Amino acid sequence: MHTAATATATATTPVTNPDDVAARAHGTQVGGTQVGGTQVGGEQVDGEQTGGAKAGGAKASGGRTDPDTARFSALGPLEIQTADGTPVFIGQRKKRRLLALLLLHGGCWVSTEQIGVALWEDDPPRSALGNIKTYVSELRHALPPLPPREGGAGHDPPAANHGPGRIVSRDGEYAIRLAPGEFDVEVFDALARAGAEALASEQPSEAARLLGPALELWHGRPYEDLPADVAVAETARLEELRWSVWENLIDARLQLGQHGLVLPSLRALTIEHPTRERLWAQLLVALDQDGRRAEALRAYQAVYRTLTERLGIEPGKDLRALHQRILRGTGEPTAHQPHQPHQPPRPQQPSRLQQPSRPQQPPRRQQQPPAASAAHTALQPARRHHSGRHPEQ
């Protein structure tokens, strides 16, 4: 069972992250760091600062909107910070896996059977239930407290046994309580959606302000502390959404006339991922905007050969139409229409976990603008060196 799922993860997840490709090939950085010597996520676009972001009217500045908000990061090795930015060290692997599993399920009740599979796979010890209770107790005392709520409203879900800390329980099940904007996956989802909407609304500066910080949240493979087959569906969803964010950010830069900013990365990405037609379309547009029409036409011939020789297919209609516009010099070429973030449903829980399907205070993933306000807090480099592990670079 685990072998098949792991194979699925390998097939659906891009081998190399797009920003890592460009950085390796050109010594440049993307996703809020530098591309071609210019900051993507934190510099200026048409005189506007891209490091701050607005998502539906909620500003995501360099710090937290709510000073009482802690940070939980799963877009890489698990990392936790208190509200004042102090790292929380959780060194034991089993406890890290348990916390990552609760975060993966986004506030759903998680059964002890599911926890056992994540912690010990197919060989749980006789003391598994007792060990789980011990891990939960230690996590409750280690994790930062929930922020105070207006009006004194509590965070406990119904039918939960009240205990200290963020992890609540009922018979044979556990759930984690999160406030809006505390979890980097929530923040990434909100920024990705808002950025795509801004791009579709012909607001490329706004889109760049949102999408750059979204990419900055990543610091490794999502849910790296969990076995690959446990998080395979969510990891595949996030990796595909990251591609969409990256390509939408390139489109925003092209619409702003910043073709020189993205050309080096596009060169590297089309070599590393030669069958992604949208990347080739963006490369053609960037070259044409830079006055290098002949190079753009040669690039089309390169992708045409790649697709026909490797896959036995011709380029899609969008790429063919773009080639014709460049060939004829008729009108300003544009790449594909911005892709709306793809949000596949999360893996469905067993039916017995559906009542209630999620704790109602809060911890439900917030796709509202306030989630974006925590984006820049997650970008502080210092936090990445106190998690008990060295994140992948």
C-alpha cells in the first residue's frame, strides 16, 4: 500500500522546484528573492512595493497583523514560532510527525488509528496508545497558546475534552486548534487565490505583490516530517498550486514589461521542464518583448521538436496561436490566460470523523484575506535555524 502511494507521489510532484532551477542556473533567486538582480517578492513594481501585499483589502505588511499570532509552517520541515517570533523546538521525530499530521488534516478529528499509521506505519508497538497520549500531553505544553479572542469566545470544538494547550480530544480522536493566519499553508492558499484573481482582473502590480510573498513561504517539501504516502494528495495539490503561482507571477511581470527580470529563469525552467507549454509561451513573449523576435521563433521550433519527438504531439492551440502572432508581427503577443489556483479537495476523512467534520472554533482553514497578513512573518530567515532540523535549501 505504501509503495504504490509513494510511487504516485513521485509521478505527480515536480522533480525540481522552479525557483531552485533558476537559482542554480543563474545564481539568481525568485519567489521574493532576486531574479536578474531585482527583488521579485520584496522590491518595487511600477513604483509600488511588492514585499507588502493586499489580499481582498487586508494588507500583508512585513510583520504580523495580529501581534498575538503564532506561526506554524509545513511548507518544508515543520517549524513553529511563538507570537514574538521565538522558535519552538520539538526535537523528537514522533512528536513532529504527530503535529504535522494534525496540521495536515486542518482541524479535522484524527483517529488514533491514523496517528498510528503515520508514526509507526505497519508496525505499531503494544504501547502505541499510551505513547500517543504522552506525545499529545507533551505537545500541549510545548506549543504556543492560542491568542485571546474578542468577546471572550473560546476555541474549543464541541464534544471535545478540554485540556491545556492547542490539542483537544474526544474518544479516540484528536484535533488541533488554529487561529486565522497562523498556518503557512492557509496563507499560501489565500495569497495564491487572491493573486490569480488580481491577475485575471488586469491588476498585475497587485498580483505581483501577492504572488511573490506566496512563493517565499516555501522552504522545502510540504509536510516533510510525514511519510510521503501519508501526505501524498496534499503534497501533490500544493506542488501543482505552486507551479500555478510561479507561472502567474511570471505573467504579471510580463504584463508590467519586466521581461528582462524573468528571462534568465525562463531559460532555465524550459530546459529543466521542457514539456510545460505555458513556460515556453512565456519565454516566447519575453523574448519578443525584448526585441529578440528571431530567438522567439527559434524557441518555438525547439519546443515543437521536443513535443513531437518525445510525446508524438504538436504544441497546443494557445502556443501555436502565439507563434503565429510573433511570426506575423501582428499585435502584442501575450502568454496564456492566468490560471486560477487549482484547489483539489483534501483527502476525505472516514465517515465516522465527519460528525462534526471539523472543530468549529476555529480551526478551519481560512481562505479570507486576514490569512495573508501573516505571510511576511513566515519569511524571517532566523526562524529557519531553530526547528531542530536543517531545512532544505
